[in-house]
Amino acid sequence: MKKLNVLPPSPEESKEDKAVGPGRFPSWLHRKLPSGSEIFQTNAIVSKYRLNTVCEEAKCPNRLECYTKRTATFLALGKACTRNCGFCDIDFSKQPIAPAADEPERIALSVRDLGLRHAVITMVARDDLPDEGATHIAEIVRAIRKENPGTTVELLTSDFSGRTELLDIVLAEKPEIFNHNIETVRSFTPRVRHKAGYERTLSVLRHAKSTKLSHYVKSGIMLGFGEKDEEVRETIRELYEAGCDVITIGQYLQASSRKLLVKEFVSPERFKALEKYGHQLGVTHMYCGPFVRSSYNANLFVPGKEAIIST
Ligand code: SF4
């Protein structure tokens, strides 16, 4: 089988790698797909305002479920990213189009029409822009708040190259939840997101926590690249020490043949064990399971309105 990893495989991986592809999913990844008019309504609202969602651009496996719940995660600053991470299927461009000046307002109106009480905004990395998109993201938060008083906001941002002056622009808007994903364990970071850095992510999270401007600091990990449980536990511990209140852990799935191969399907029992480990450390919310994504059921963790979680 032809291998189409974004990054060349390590010598060790070349010997061992096997694709685990569609049709070979374990039983716990089979589920009945939801249906209902809400899916079309959510799509219609997103289309009406010409918005991008990470649900569509990253081919998230939960999109039908989330759309049924009239939820989507908006992808701001265009739909082309200046990085080309090994796991992520969002289009790559060194010079994406300029941010649309009216995008903040269009997102705010879409939040209103969807009736979202908790809005999650994510972004492509815009290393090409002087402020890497920070000012635009801040404008989106202001527009949502103006149009939707009472709606809480979660920002799932890039690392802004670790530039604290840019992070401070978005944190100054006091998003209820500041989210930045570490994505994988330390050893896999160069292959999974070669333009980011494990330590840089920890410093971004530490900085967000130190400002006390968000109620929760959140991060997420994907499993299935071949990482060991000890490494995952180390990452959970380091996220906790960096100040994370919420940690999500889900199964990595290959969104297209251009992306990194799935090396392993992690059982629900292992997810549960990792969840327990995080709770024992003192993490406020661990949300772990095969279908968990960073923004999956994000409304469960709204500060002060948390639901009892059962994955
Ligand atoms: S889990 Fe997140 S990215 Fe996936 S469909 Fe739901 S809201 Fe969108």
C-alpha cells in the first residue's frame, strides 16, 4: 500500500507501520448515524452567513451528531492554514486570503440564529499576518457578546508562535474557556505538528492560566499514533501542572490519505483509565473517549453549569 504521510516516517516506523483504515474499525467506533431536520437547519445557518466550520473542514466524525444538536465550531480567519500538521486535513497555504472584515459580525449572527448558549471559535494558524490573527479573534468575541448577551465563549486558538503579547490580545476579551491543544505526546510532536512545539504549548497554557482572565484553561490530546500509556500520563501530568482545568482525550482518525496513519485504536477501557488518572491528579474535568474531540459537547464544561459527564 502506498504511504502518503505528510512527513516522512521514521526509520523505526517504516518497518512497522500498517494502515488501520476504514472497514477495519473496532466495534466501539461503529455507531448509528443521527438524522433529523436540525442537521439541515444548522447547515443552512452556517451557509447563510458564509462561514467555515472545523467540523466540515477537518471532516470531524461527529458533525452529524453536533449538527443535530444545532452546534458547530466556527473556523475563523479563512479555511486555509499556514501550517500543515500531519494530523489535520484543513487546506494548507503559505499565503491565505486576507481575513474578512465582516466575519466577526457574521459569526455573531450565526450564534444568534443557532441559539448557542456556548459558542466555540477556533482558527487556522495565520503565521503570515503580523498579529497572527489575534485582533480578528478578539473582534469576534466582542461581536458575539454584543449580539448574544449571556452566551459564553470558548476560544480554541493557535499558539500565536508563543508570543505572549498576541495571546494577551485574545485573553483580554476574557473568554470563559481558553483552549489550546497539545494534540499529542512529547515524542510524537515533531511528526504530528512540526511547526509547533510541545514546550511552547505548555508555556502558552501556563501563560493563559497565569493571567486569570479565563475561568478554565483547556487542552486536548489525540491517541492512536502509537504513543505509550506512560507518555500519555506524562502529558496529562504536564498539562495539569501547566494549569489545565479541562483535558479532552480522543481517538485520532485519518481524515484523508494525505494524513498520518492510525497506528492503533484505543479501547474505551484505556480511555477510562486515563480519565481516572487525570482525576486522581486533580484535573477538574477529564473528558475521554473514542469520539471525544476538543470541541465535542463543549457546553458540558461551561463554568458553573457543568453537567455530570459520562462518556
Ligand atoms: S466535535 Fe467539534 S469539530 Fe467535531 S462536529 Fe462537533 S463541534 Fe464540530
